Amino acid sequence: MLKDLHIKNLVLMDSCKMEFDPRLTILTGETGSGKTAILQGLKLLLGQKLDVSSIRKGEKKGSIQGGFDIHSPRVEELLTSVGIDLEDSRLILYREVSVEGKSKNFINERSVSLSFMNKVGSLLVGIVDQGSHEELRSEPKQRRVLDLFGSLEKEVDAFGELLEKSKELALEQDKLLETERQKERELDFCKDRLAELSAAEFKEGEEELLFREYSLFSDSKLILEKVQQLLSFLTEDNRSILSTTGKAKSLCKSLSSYHTLFKEGTDLLEQAFISTEEASRLLTQSLTVFECDPRKLELLEQKVHKIHLMKKKYGSSAEDWKRHKMELEQKIALFESIEERRAKLQAETAKTEEKLSFLAKDLSEKRTCVAKDLSTRLETELRSLNMPSAEILISVERESRSPSGEDAVSFKLRANPGEALTGVKEHSSGGELSRLLLALKLSLAKKNGTPTLIFDEIDANVGGETAKMVGKKLRLLSDHVQVVCITHFPQVASFASSHLLVRKKEETGRTFSVVESLDEKGKAKELLRMLGGKALDGKLK
């Protein structure tokens, strides 16, 4: 419920505060006094896009603040989703707008986006103005009205959710078909690669070890030739260097008693003998280490080449190979499960389609019953609004499937005897549509989602007697929701629980609007003005 509103620097309003009654608040005033600025400010507060021309001339920015008393689980849930807590059910919306087109939006001092402000606003206030006639002509909105009256929102939501699931299943079928085409192209290829990876045993550093082994084997012929040459040096002319060195050592030893030089020579020849003997042994042993087997060399070469190619395909590490292998196994498993997935998907699709058909039929039957009840209710309300012969027909006909079901809902109106039933979307009489709008609001009073309804000159196209009936109906409507009405009819204004007068004032060469809350005497004076009379000692002249 709207408690108060503070508008600053919008249109003619310099700084204007007003409070609203929980039931029926009436706003009146001369044409151009600023009543529209209140509605514009409220629309801005509820998230409407800014028209910079609405900012008061000479000012750089304007602002709107509204206080609301909230008892709505839907609003509380929405606010909680962004971390805004309500204190004592009090909600403050604030919006600041600038001539540059910029906007700052706050809910309980928490900065929010304009789209979020709009979402919250749509749950707080419903605005019924001349533009609502166009909404009334919209058949999808007529269907929503019927669903609201029949409390069919849950059924509609259930159908929409199931239809979304049906679309997701259709997308899965398309993906499955593409996977099947992919299978035809890639299954054998994937299996070949998996077999190649499974057969390969690759350890970190293995390629380097193989390459060193291959390098040794590829050079083995040259190595063996040089070893043979070395051995031949040690056994030149079939005389063993070892034998010669041994004889030299014995001879030198026999002379060692004559001088220490011969002893040192003997020691050196002993070392030479030992070193030459060890070198000969090692060289002879090397003949068995190095092979010159062309077949083994070829196999090593093939193995090194294969690892090199596999690294180019699958990566340079064993972990890369493992990952590729896992991906191939998953892809092959996906290909090989196509038939099973297809059968499961077809079964689920058939089940979903069957349930959709059932829900659509059930929704159509309920809408047909609700349409009769709503037609009767609207006719009753219209007859009490000075349309004694009004007839309403709400047709529910089959149409192509949508998130709202399989029904096209159309409101038809016969305003006077002898006329044809005409679809409301083609109906042109503003007065009749205004009364139909009010009749709808009255019919939905206990089911309306917004706690506050704003009527902007809904009585603009009706006559005096009808205006009185409109006022009475608005007062009845305010038993269920808070109603704020902007009107030019005293017959409507006379039913006000609270009466706000909007008037222009001039000071220091500037014109601005003020809003005054009228007492009983002020109400009488304003009603007299609206009637076109003049007051003289409180009596109509």
C-alpha cells in the first residue's frame, strides 16, 4: 500500500509531499495544475524510462520518493533475493533523475538496477489509464485476465514449464541426430586411435633413452673398427706389447741394484704393464658390448620414429596421452550408447507430449467454465455502471500451442440491444471500454496481484449519472485494495475517503504546483468548483 510520495523538480512541482489513504484517495484540480506530474513521478518511481523534458525547467535533476507498507510474500521474496530486508514492513523507493538522462535507483537505501525497480514496482502498483484501453484490446492479456479470475496461474505455469521441457527434449533429439552423423564419420577413426594409444607404452624420458641407444647402435660399426685398430696396436707384428713390456721390466729390475734410476724405471714399466694389460682387457670386452646388427638398428629407428609421431599427435607427455585416451573412450562410449539414448528420449518425449495434451485439455475445460462465470460477473457490473443491456461473451477457442496453453481467448461486447457482438479488440467506444475496465478491476478485486490501483481519468468518456456509479464502484473496490483516482467529475470525487487538491501557485516569477489535503469544508468547496458553481457563505449560488 502506498503511504506517501515526495516529488521534487518534476514538471511544475518544486518540492511536493502527499499522503494517501488506505482506501480511496481522490486527486482533483484544474486542467494543467500538475495532476499528471504526480502520475508521471509515480511511473518513474516504478521503473518507467525517463523523459528528460519532465524535469523542471532550470533544474539539473529531479527526484521521487515513495513509502510503501508491504504485506506481500512475493515482494519480500524478490527483495530477499538481492539481500534487501524489510523492517516493520516499510519499503522506501527512491529515484533520482538528471537532465543528462542518468538515473540512480534505491530500495531501502540499497542501489538497484532500473529493471529490478520496475519488477518490484509492478508488484506494488497497478496503473489504469487511457493506455489501458489498448491493453484491454490485447487478446493475450484478455486470456491472462481470465486466468487470474479463475485462479489458473498454477495450471498455466505448469503447462509452460512442461512445454519448455518438451522444447529441451526436441533439442536433445537434434543433438542426438548430429551425434549419429558424427558417429558415421568418426567411430572407426576413434577406435583406431584408441588402439594405437592402448598398444603404445610410453614413459617419461623413454624417448631420450631410446634415442641414446639408437645413436650408439647407429655408430657401432665405426666404434668396432676403431677398437680393432687399437687392439692391433697393442699386438703389432704379432708381438705382444705386454710381453715386450714385461721383458723390459725384468731387465730394468736386474739393474736396480746399481742405481736408484733403474728402480724408478722398473716401477714405471710395472705401471705401464698393468695399464696396458687393463686397456687391452677393456678393449676386448667392448667388442661384446657393441653390436652391428642392422635389424636391431632398424627396429630401434622405427620405435624412436613412432614415439616422435605419437608425440606430435597426442602431446609430449604421458599425461597428454592419458587424457587423449580418456577422451576417445568417452566419445566411443557416447557413440555406442546412441540407440539406448534414442529409445529413452523417445519414451520421455512421448510421455511429455501425452501430459502436455492432458494439461492443455484440462486448461481449456477450466477456461471455458471460468469464461461463463466471468461473463456473468462482468455483465452484472456493467449493468450497474449504466449499461443495462450489456452482454459479454468470452470465447475460448483452439489455437496453436504456446506457453499459455492451446487456447485463444477473446472478449466480445454487445453494449446495446440490436447491436452485434463485437470483439473488444475492435471496439472503439472509450466510455464503454472505460466501464469494462472498471468492471474487470471490480471482478478481480479479491484476486488482484497489486495492493494499490491508480486510476487516471478512467471516467473521462462517461456521463454524469454514470460517473456517480463509477465513484460508487471505486469506493466499493477500495474495500479490497487501495485506490487512487485522478478525476474531473465531482460525482466520483464525492466518494473519496481522502481528497487531495492539486493547484498552481506563483511566487517570484515562477509557477509551481502544490498539493493540499482537504478537510470537509475544503472538500465541499472543491466539489462546488467542479460542479461549476460559486460559493457564497457555504451555499451554492
